[in-house]
Amino acid sequence: MENNNLIAFRESSFFNKENKITYIGEGEIGGKASGLVSVKNILQTFKSENNFNEFEITVPALCVIRTGIFEQFMKRNNLYKIALSKLPDDRKAHAFQKAELPFELLGDLRKLISELKTPIAIRSSSMLEDAKNEPFAGIYETKMTPNNQADVSTRFNKLVEAIKFVYASTFFKNATDYMRATKYKTEDERMAIIIQEVAGKKRDSLFYPQVSGVIRSFNFYSFGNGKPEHGVVNLALGLGKTIVENEPTWFFSPAFPKTDPPFYNLSEMMKNTQNKFWAVNMSGDYKYDPLKETEFLESKDLETADKHGTLKQIASTLDSSSGRVVMGTGKQGPRLLNFAPLLRLGEVPLAELCEKLGKKCQEELGNPVEIEFTLEIDELNKNHKFGFLQLRPMNMYDEEVSVEAEELHAENLLCSSPNVLGNGDVNTISDIIFLKKNKLDAKTSAKIAMEIDSLNSSFAEEEKQYLLIGFGRWGTSDPWAGIPVSFGQISNAKVIIEAPLEGMNSELSQGSHFFHNLSAFKTIYFSIPYSGNYPLDWEWLEKMKPHFETENLVHLKLENNIRIKVDGHKGLGLIQKPKP
């Protein structure tokens, strides 16, 4: 049944008066696009029920290429043989670039691109994306293009390349590894494509939103006076890639927006908050590489944003003379991206909007939700632009497990933590993989990720699960901050521990796709505080005889199972050593 928020592109235009979502082709529109269609209806009700006149809340214009085009593309070019092979990603991507898009699509694409001269994002919208139980969040690629070339043909060619790249990502190793952890098969996946305007503004030769964010209506890591049902919001400067890639961001409870995250001191806060941002490169000076997601993207430092004036409402400054943090950018000194002017002054009611919008979407979906958005702050006219980019359900737990605080200091524990993602009482794990101490640095982190990938593949073939222990931030794209694994590379880890390491004590980025997938697959995640109040028994681990060992990793195969017990409502968890 056709939704009244959808209209055929050839009967309308990209920016149509009815503000409807346009489509090209036949078939399904995929999970991500379906979520945005439902958002249109939710926002209409939300605006009538709430008075947020300071915000212009919209879904940025988009057009969906339906799944029928993908099926035609695959079959007419005989791509399934190479797509389902074990060839590396670049070989597959190259084959897709050489293939021809269906002729029926080309006229509509040329008409669409002739209407647009602003940056666009070409995003996946597969049939499996944004499902409640096994959402493929962040598994497929997104390609952004500046789309500012003078001639239509160049813009058209860049769009075609980007579409083929996203199609190819359906069969990249990250996606196939992830698929292996589900009940689905890669050959059953069907891909729709979203072509969407990038929210933001052009600043010199860069295009980016002032703020990107993720709202989660349930918070697995509540802190201070916050409760899980209060939710959590992650904020970043620039494109949302910072949040998606699990890079450092600022996070807060919408109920207590003035409460800082639980950093131990100012030095740690300065080191573990955002210091770079992503933007679309509009200069025309870039290296041609249609097989690379970041072909048209730039990573810049905060000094660049400072020159653009985009830090004024979202940053504070470290006053070197007093050693104190001063709100705003009026003083000279290192910038701290703590969003204090935005959250503490109350002139822009963002926290209240996030709280009510999260609750409204949760009510409509009947399930806790995750929302991706952008924000442009308009100090002069008080007409702040809030771009609603994505809505998806969060996968919650249904098993009631109770853990009390005093149990975290019981005898015979391998470890415990007051910061645990997940829920359950697990007594089926006898394999432990742990990273050797002092083996993690920027030079070895990528190698370690490949070693884990190899071990994980063997567990996947045996359909077994294991406990994984490492340092720093799992799933980060920053080799200095932790181990840059994708979810597919650790998909058979039932329990993951983030152990403390000096100089590498970062708070978790809950808005990232990596952590969304952890919760979706009910993977338990322990974050052990650096305080020393919750020690991990390394002595016990290191005295056990290895079943297998590499330069960086140790695999233990225990005679008896360990027990993992996690109370998801309280965020408390413990792991008991096997009984003798």
C-alpha cells in the first residue's frame, strides 16, 4: 500500500511543495526510508502538541531509489558471482563501477541532479536496516558529494559513482561478517538508496552542520541523577560521521543538561572530548577515488571551526592564567567542546526538545528509539533549524536480572563494573580472548583488529561465543584511542570488556552504530572505571595455560564455564570465575 507521504519523482520534483518524499522505480523503499516516512506523520502531531516555535523541524528533502532498480542492476550486469565471492572490497567495488545502471533510471537521475547544486548524501536503505532485532546500523556505506560543479554531466557522473559504491557495500566484508551473525543470507538482501540533501551551511570551502546529534530515549549508562528512562544525547560539531565512527563526543541526560559527563579531572576531559570534525570538501581540490567513502570529506581541527565562528555557541575555553574553563570563545586559549553555551544558558531549549521528541517517537513506535539529527543555531532570528535524519527502534532486553551494588565486590570475581551495557545471566562461555598488557598503541591497533577478526571467524564457523577483553575504546576509528574493529569482526563475542589503561580512559559513545549493534544483538559490554575500585584479575588470566597465543593476543579455553550476570536497569554487572 502506497504511503501518502510518498510521490513519484517524475510526477513532482526533489523540493516539492507538498514536502513529500519522492521515489524512483518499483519495489520496496527499505528500512531507513520507511523510518523517515513515519517521521513525517510523527512530526505533524508533535508540532501540534508542543510549542517549539524557536525551531524549524524538518526532514531534509530526499528521493528514494527503490529496491527494484537494485535487482535489475545486479541481474543485468551478472554481478552476483563476484559480489558473493571472497574477493577484497576494492575488487568488488571496481566491478560495480564498471557495471551499467538500468537505463530506465538514468533520465530521472539526470533530471534530479539538474535541480540540485548543494551537497548530497547517498545513503543505504536496505530491507534489513533499522529492524528492531537485527538492525544493520552503520553496516553499509554512505557517500557524500559536494555536488557543486557547474555542469550537470559532472554532477550526474559523481552521483552515479556514489550509487554504485553504496550498492557494492552490500557485499563488503564488514556487511557479510555482520550478516553471518544473523539468520539472514547476503544474497537475500535488497538495497534501496536514499539521495538526501546534506543539512548544514557552506563555510569557506567546507560544508557542515554546526551540530550533529543522536538522541536515545533509553540510557544504558545513566550517570549523576539521571535514570535510564531519561535517555541520553550525544552531540558533535560537524557531520554525524564523528558519532557514527565512535569518535569522542559530548553526552548529557536531557533531564539534567547542565551535568557534565563523569570525567575524573579537567585534563581527562580536554583529552577525551572532540578535537576534530568532519565536513564536505567544496573546494574542488580532491583526489579522484570513487571507491573511497571519504573521497569528498575533510577532517579538520577546531581552529578551522573557530575561524568560521561555529564554536561560539557550543564551546568553552581553558583560561591558561587561572586554569579554569570559561564558557564561550571570548578568551584566547584551547577550546573545549562541551556545548556549555547551548546547554547551560537555556536560550536554545535543545535539551527539552530532545527529551520530548524522544518520548514522542518512543510512544509512536512502542519501543525506545534512536534519533539522528542536525542543528543550525540562529542567534539573530531565533529560527534554529533542526534536521531529522533518521529514526530507528532500539532493541531492549526482556529477562529480569537483579544485581546489587555489594555483589560487585564479592569473592571469586574476574571483574565487575557499575557501567555495563546489556542484560542477562549467561553461563555458557568457556573461551576467553584477551589482549596482552602494554601491547596496544597506534602502530599495532590495526594489526590486533585483524588478529581478532581471524579468531572471530573461527568461532563463527564453530557457532561458538567467547569473552573478549581489551583496552581503550572498542570500535573506534582512531588507532590512538583503542582497537578499530567493526562489529562484524567481533560478532561472536557474547561479552566484551573495555579494561582501563593509563592515558586511554574514554567515556563510551552510545550514539554510535557500533554500540547500537551491540545492543541489538544483546552483546554484553563491560566498561571498567579507571578508579581502581573495580579491578580486573589479570594475575588469574596470565597464570592460565594458553590454548592459543599470538604476539598480541591470548586465547584461553577453560574446563568450566564462567558466569556473567548483568542487571540492565541498574547498569551493574559481574563475571564470576569458574568454580574449581
